[in-house]
Amino acid sequence: MDIIFALLWLLAALFEGVFCQGIYAPPNVRIIHSGHACNIEEERYTERVYTIREGETLELTCLVSGHPRPQIRWTKTAGSATDRFQDSSVFNETLRITRIQRHQGGRYYCKAENGLGTPAIKSIRVDVYYLDNPIVTVHQSIGEAKEQFYYERTVFLRCAANSNPPVRYSWRRGREFLSQGSDKGVEIYEPFFTQGETKILKLKNLRPQDYANYTCTASVRNVCGIPDKSVLFRLTNKTASPSIKLLVEDPIVANPGQTVTLVCIISGGEPNPSLAWVRNGEELPKKSVLNGGTLTIPAISTDEAGVYSCVASNNVGNPAKKSTNIVVRALKKGRFWITPDPYHNDDNIQIGREVKISCQVEATPPEELMFSWLKNGRPLRSSERMVITQTDPDVAPGTTNLDIIDLKFTDFGTYTCVASLKNGGIPEISIDVNISSTTVPPNLTVPRGKSPLATQEGDTVELQCLVSGKPKPIILWSRADKEAPMPDGNMQTESYDGVLRIVNVSREMTGTYRCQTSQYNGFNVKPREAIVELIVLYPPAVEPVYTEIRQGLGRPFSLSCRVLRAHPSRVLTYEWKLGTRLLTTGKFDTRDETEYHVKSLNREGYGAYTCDITNEAGAGRCTFLVTGKAFAPEFYYDTYSALWQNKPRVYGFKLQWTQMNPNAVDRIMAYRLGIKQTGHQRWWEQEIPTEDNIQKGELLTYNLTELIKPEAYQVRLTPITRFGEGDSTERIIHYSEASRDTAPVNPHWSKFQCGFEEDTICMFTQDKTEEFDWTRHSAATRDTKYTPNTGPSSDRSGSKQGFYMYIETSRPRLEGDKARLLTPSFNVAPKNPYGNVAPNPTYCFSFYYHMNGKHIGTLNVYLRQKSQTGQDTSVWTLSGNQGDRWRQARVNINPTSSFQMVVEGIRGSGIEGDIAIDDVAIEEGECRDPPPSSNIRSLASSAAVHIWQLCLTLLLVLVGLRR
């Protein structure tokens, strides 16, 4: 019996996998456009190109199918890897950018995923068109021959404009249009290194008639409705490049807080130049005041020092530029160090030996720096035993040295180094250095009990090195165990008392730290150093921190809490609770996880289970919320003809959904349906009872009626079990006339029709692996200049305004070239709300074709099934001239899984071979009276029936064996 039960279970699994799961489908996407597109064109083997004018509104919609409803994400990449779409992604179907700018062009991706299969990704390239105002610049060249009797003056007028697509230029002199060769004194050319970007007008050996008004017109040939733009330049015998004068000294030396004024005047140039100021080639300080050519900087600071430049330009020749350097006087960073006698291997200061005191200061300007020395407050002059030196003023920072030769007892005392700037105005810097018998080199030690130092994560800790010696130097702290920054972000941290204070210490700060003496403010000797070890204790990090478990009554389940890391990592205890009730406790051995088992869940077993894992630093907690709430329903968005209208003022809507993981909890007894008009507050609610157990993938249906046109409604659906209400799902229902006519992708349908009247062509797609594409056209717009004896003169209905699809066989097409058009993907239609499928469904595929011309090739139709990857089945074919009229073809098909129809046109021996199709339809049931003229190949398949027959045969054999 065990074998029989196992086989029955296999049959049930097959039923659910083959039939119930059929409603679930991986995502499929297609990008459609609205907004203000100039042009949409297909690129071979890539994606569509969407052209839009700068400043218009970009609107792209990602049409998505699949069940459960896929999540949509828009992203963008551009020419630069750092140019991200608004620094984020857009998580809805429609991407809308108002007043689009040129930098927002690029490739946009729509990604849809619902957890089934691989995510579906489509892209479209957005090309932003623009044209900036052109700019004319003028350059002159003057040359003289050696004989001094020939003089030539040539003028170049250069026109440039930023644009997309590339710009074309034209020149006029007055009202006269200039072209190459129209005037011997004029040459027009485009430099090869800027092809398409500039146009240069060369005036050779200037003549009187060359002094005139010149107009450069930039054009992108009215694409996207962008008008031409022009610029006028007047060339006279006074035209000259700009010249300026700067009425200031260079450099300007100022004290902090002083107001500095720079004056720049125009001394020449035609047309009249414009003036601009920059600092170090960039923007001016924010508090700067500009008045014509006068720049004022009030209360200048050291940060505002730099090179200030006045630039004049009038588009003739090169801009004129004059600069001055503003130097703000300052003294900063005074330091000292003591160097014992370098000729003895001893770091101590001793009577009878040499000792050097060095003093260093950063000064601006460095040439104004002056040093003086005092001993015990009295001026000290250089002598044979007291030698005072100073580094060259050009070497920064400035340093002065006091060498005491043959140190005597009377030389003990306080030496003061005083730094100042010439002419004053800046406070002096004084540095005192004591030389005495107590002046000794530094030494570093770590206090007892301060290494290793243990602390808990989040605390404030102080690492300490004791500094002895006089004077006490600056202490530098750094990581000794690895190249890593200190807590303040620097590689070294200065300390004046030997203490490193770390606030809110974290586990990453565990390690060894080095304290080291600096040469500054101390002895210039080999650095002393010591090591301090820091140990950061932290409570266990566990997983899962939080998880929700859905469970039905009477069922067993297990909970597991795992330790990821902790310090100390042992001596761990655990404690399981349900709410406040203690369940069990224990200690860890060699394992890193603990489990709690429930054999049979009762009502008191619902609630929050916690597991606290503890060490001496604290506890980490796993939380498990065990609930009987049902999962949320999953609305089905691919219902075919979901909206209907049988009364003038109201409409109905077929609401369909599946239940997520219905067997995870107790049986769903009913659904609570809530509905309200969007924008209103009041909900109307009712219960929808369910009779039997809901299976995974079962498609449930409820018809909403008496919905008021054209209002939109918000619908909420909540499952109900013995536990109570489960998770809710909401969706919006919109009414539109298009809703009744537009066929979705992957529908459960009764009839699909397409006349190609919309740009989306009913979500048909082109097969990019073939040589060319089908083209959508109407007889009113189609160009028949090159193929007058082929193709239809109207669509199938006889309208010259109607659209159809055709293959254009003119050059460069060759005999045998193929174009393939693919319908949307269709699921096999369910026969009842529980997802049961007829074992051998039949559908009628019909279309109208037009095959007129002496070079007509072949029209083929194939069936492509998801279950037969890479294998298309031919179901219809026709070749040769069929006359100048539309004919209908109908063929029965028997798909066993999701399918598409493939329409293939093959080019014949010449250009008079256009083939057209129109009014494509797919309908449930067999075709009625198929035309005899069509060469029909029926597809018969019964894979599903064979599976059931095989399973039933196995079952009978096993039963016989048991007997």
C-alpha cells in the first residue's frame, strides 16, 4: 500500500505541477512610450531608440505580465558609469521625466521579477535632441614677405554650436548666401579634427567688401521641430581682440580682516569685451562684491588668498588675461625640538658638550619671517658659544637654530624663540624651551593593568601611555597590528598627555595600538614607543534576528537560533521563551546553534518565541512570530476581457486571484472583499465563502458588478481562517474604453484579435535573429515609388487610413531574406475556476494576407510552444502571386503548453514581392469552414493525455503485483 500511496502522491503532484501551476508564469515585459516622442525606430539586434526634444516630457511604460504580479524596477546607465538615474531606481510601471535634459539621455532598463525563472529585462535608448545658440569667434593672421612689398591679412570666422544630432552650418554676408567657390576671396571648410562640429569662413587678403555683417545659421534640419538658430557678427576695420589693464600691484600683501580691492579696466577691443574674475581658475569667494571691473573682498581671510585673474573676451582672438597674487599674512604651527650632541652616542644633555635648540614656524609670506632669541627674558645675540642661524627665507617652513657650544652650568635657563613678520600687524609666536639638569630625553611606559585592556562594545575607553622626561613631547597614537585609520579617521592621532580616548568603541577596534614620541616639542632622538592591546567584548550576533512562521493547528514545527560571532565566544547560555513563559534553558557545547521543537501546535502555541543567547557582554536574541494568519492573495492581472459593459452607465469587472501558499495554514473558509471609489473614505465589505480546500495555483474568480462609469475603484481582499483574518492585498480597477479592446500578454482568453491600428501592434514582437523586420504602414502613408506593382492599396477593411503589417522587399533585401513576427505568449485556457485543462484543446488561428506581385516569395506560419524549446512546428504555408486582393487563412492548432504563433515572410526573386497581413485572430474551438486555398498543416499533440495514461498503467501494474 505504501507504493500505491506514493504513486497517488506522485499523481497529485503531477496534477498540481502540470495544471494548477499553469497559472503561474515568469515575468514578461515590453516597453511602450507616450509623452512627446519625436521618433521611435528599431535598431537591428539591439533595442528601440526613443528620440525626444530637450525640455519635453519623457514617459515610458513597462507593460508586464506574469503571475504572481512581477515587481518592476527602472534603472538607467549612460555614457559614464557614475551617471546613475537620479541616484536611485524607480519602482513603478511608468517612468516619467518632465523637462528632460540632455544629460538624462541614455539607456533605460525595465526589470521585472516575481521569483519564477529569471527576471525579464527590456531596454530602450533615449536620445535627447537639442541645439544651442551658435557662437562666432574671429582670429586674424598677419604675414609679411621678405621683400617687404607684399602684405596679406587673413581673417577666420569660426562658427560652433552644441547639438544632437550633428549640426549643419551656412553663412551669409549681408543678404548674400556664401558657398564654396561663390567668391574667390572666400573659402569655407570644416577642420578634419572637428568634423561636423565647426564651420570656418576664411576671408583671404581682406577687401573693402569683406567688411560686412556675417550671419552663421546652425541647423539640425528641423528634427523634433527644433528651429534653426543664427548669430550675427559685424566685421569692421576696427575689429580687434581685447586688451586690459590691471590697476593693482603684484603681489598684494594684506593682513587678515583687511578689505582688498582689485580694479580691471578695458583698454581696447572691438566689439566691446566683457569682463570676468576668477580665483585660481575657479569661482570667487562667496562674499566677493563685483561692480563692473572692480572686485572687492571684504575682511579677507587666509583661506581666500590665491591668484585672482581678470579675463576679457569679445570672441575676437584669444581672451585677454591679467593676474595678481593676493597673499594674506599669517604665522602658525610653532614647534621646537632639542638635539643632544650628535658626536656622542648619548641622548642626554651633559655639561661640556654641545646642545642645539631648533624652532620652526610656518609664515606667509615666508620672506617676512624674522626670529629672535631670549634667555630668561633678555635678548640673546649670536656669539662664538651661542651660534644663532636661520634657514633661507625661500625654504618653508622657516627654522632657526641656537647652538650652545661647550654647555656650562651658567647656560641653564629658559630660552625663548620669538617669531614675527616684518612691519608687524600679526601677533608674534613665542616658544619657551627650558635647559637644565632636569632636561632629560623622554621615556614611555604602559601603566600596570592597562594592557591588555578589556571593555564592552559601546563604552568609552582610554588607552594610556605614561610619558616621563622633560620637556614632554607630543605622543602619536597609531594601529600597530594593521594599516588602518584611527577612530578619528586619521592614520595617526596626536595626544599631549599620552591618553587616547575612544568614544562608543566597536568590535572592529579590537587590536594593538602603538604610542610613540614625536620629535616635536621634545628631544630630537630615536622615537620611544610602547604597545597597548585593546579587547572589545560584545554580545552574541545571532540569526535569524526575526522571522515569521505561518502554521496550522495540530502541525509540528522546529525553531533554530544560531550564533554567528561573539566575544568571548564560549561560556554561552541560551533561554527559550514563549511570550513571558520560560520554555527551556541550557548551555552550548561544541555546537553553534540551539533548537526548539513543537510536536503539535495548539491555539496557546501561537505567539512570539524568543531565544536569548548570552555571554558576559550581553545577549543576542532570535525572535520567531508563529501565527496562523493566511498569506496574502495574489491578484491575477492577465485576465482576458476582464472588463465588460452591459448597461449604459455601469460596468462589470472579473476579479481573479490565486492564494499564496494556501496549505501553509488552516483551510481558508472565506475572503473578505472590500471595495471603495478611489478618493473616498467609506469601504463596502462582504464575505465570499469558499467550499473546498484551495489548491496552489487555483484561479479564483468573483464578478464585480454595478461599478459606475468611469470611476476607478480600490479593491481589498483578505483571507479568513479559523485563526482569523490573514494578510490583505489591494489593487486599483480603472475604467477605460481601451480596457475592453486591448489584449494583454499571456491572457487566459476566449478570443484574441489584432488589426495593428495602435503603435504597440498588440504586443507582437520582431524576431531580431532574422535578416529584416516586418513594417507597420497604412496605404495613405506608404511610399510606392520603387515598387508600384506590389503591396495592398488599403487595409483589409478597405480603408486607406487603416494599418497593416508588410515586408518591404526593395533593396538592399536579397532573395531568401526572412522577416519573422511573433504574437504575444498565450496560456492554454482553463475550463473552470479550479484550473482543470481539457486534455487536447483546439484553437483557431486566422489572418488575412495580401500576396500580389510577380516576385512574391513565401508566407509561412509556425506554432512555437514553451514545452518544445527551439522547435517551431509549421502549420501553414503559401507561395507565389495570389492576386491583388485580401484573402483569409484559417488553421486549427492544438497546443499543450504556453505558445506563440510565428508569421514568417520570405523575400522572392525581385522587388515586386511585398507580402502583407492584417486582422490576426486566435479563438477557442475549431475553425469554421477553413478556406480550401490555404495549405493547412494541423498540429496534433496529446502529451498531457499520455502522462495520465502512463501513470494509470503504472498504478494498475503495482496493484496487480501487490495481489
